[in-house]
Amino acid sequence: MSNAVLRLLTALIGIPVVVGVLYAGGWWVGGLLLGVALLAQREVYHLMEAGGLSPRKAEGLVLGALLVLWAYVPAAGAAALALVLAGLALSPLRHAEDNPLPSLAATVFGALYPTLFLAFLIRLRLAEGGAVGDREAFWLTLAVVVLVWVTDTLAYYTGKALGRRPLAPRVSPKKTWEGTIGGAAGALAAAVVFKLTVLPFLAWPHLLMVGLLCGVVSQLGDLAESKMKRAAGVKDSGTILPGHGGLLDRLDALILAVPLVYLYLAYVARLYA
């Protein structure tokens, strides 16, 4: 079976599942995101090991799970996080390492990226005391996911058709400025469609900013993961998704875009409490 067919079949199965879970909301979102984020976090740790680092994977995955809990129950999650971080700070006493700082830094970084950043998707989907209800939160969350997907797709096809000037040849040789501009323009166009259909409550300035964040920052997330893979000397972060590679390969654009979109909507647009 060709790689293109595998990619299509994976998408046909995955897209309805993601949309259905986002529509259901609540702990359905948390359950899916917990599993996906921790698997992506394992891939990050594997990249680190390939690059010569030694993250403490067990402690890191516990920390990642608690970060997801924090997204749902901030008070309980913060208390648990404090205990785990205290344990990590004391862990050099239990490990015979001449220099424990690299492994500690790798452990914590692997929990922040990708798990904490992806946990903001939960905050985006929840509607607790803000200016949006459950329906509006669903459409906002789905819009962010779709805008990132549109950016990735149009950047690829625009770059393939029109790409001439390399964007970052030392990081990702196939990415071009033309593709980057095409991806960002596609995100803005898709944002306008959402505004005219299911997001009429989102003011135009905020709508355009969300489009720009998804269209620009998501591509920076893609480059960041490409840099990590190049440093580790691997082509894909994993093999869990047939035709696509690892989960990190599919989520890299969302990882940076989602927290920034949420923070903008919460503290600038004032849509979330």
C-alpha cells in the first residue's frame, strides 16, 4: 500500500474521531488529549536519547499527566505539580550522576513541550465563566485545529508549486518562503469563512489575529520539531501513524499555536475567564 493511501486512510479515521471528541467536550477531550500528549512526549524523550541526553522518562510522564490534570482542575493540578517538581529537584540525591542538570532539564522540557502546550487545547474547549458557551467553545477549538491543518496543507502545496526561495535550508531544506506565505494566507482565508459561518461572535480584529497566530506560529512549530529531528538524526519522530510518522510529526504545528491562541482569547479578547 502506497504512503499516500496510508495517509488518506489515517486521516479518514482520525478526523471524525477528533471532531466527535471535541464536540462531546468534557473529559472526552481530556482523555484523548492525555493519551495523545503522553505518546508525543515519549517521542520527544526518544529524540533526546538519540541526541545523547538521558531524560527521566517515568518522572517526566507523571509530570506530563499532572499538567493535563492542571488544565481541568487548576488547584488540584498545581498542588500535585508542586510535589512532583519538589521530587525532581531532590532526585539528584537518589541518582549517581556527576552532572544531573542535563537530564533534569530534558525531563522538564519534555513535559512542557509538548504536553503542557497541548493541554491548552483543553482550556480552549472548556467554557467556564467566560463570555463563550459550550457551543462557541467547540467552534473556536475546531477552528484552531482546522486553521492549523489548512496552513500545513496549503504551505506544502504552494511550496511544491511555486517554491523558489528556501526558508530555512539548514533546518528544513524543502520549506520555502512562497509556501510559508501561502500557508498563512490560507489560514486567514479559512478564518474569514469561519467568521461568516460559525464564529459571528468573534470580532474581526480578534478573528484576524487568531488566523495570523495559526498561520504563522504553527509553521514555526513545524520548524522547531524539524530542528529537533535533525539534531537527533532521524526522519520521523515515530511510526505510530501509518503514512504520517509519529504523533509529534502531526502535532508540531498545534503545539506552539494553541497556547498562544488561548492566551490571546483569554487575556486580550476576554472570551475566557
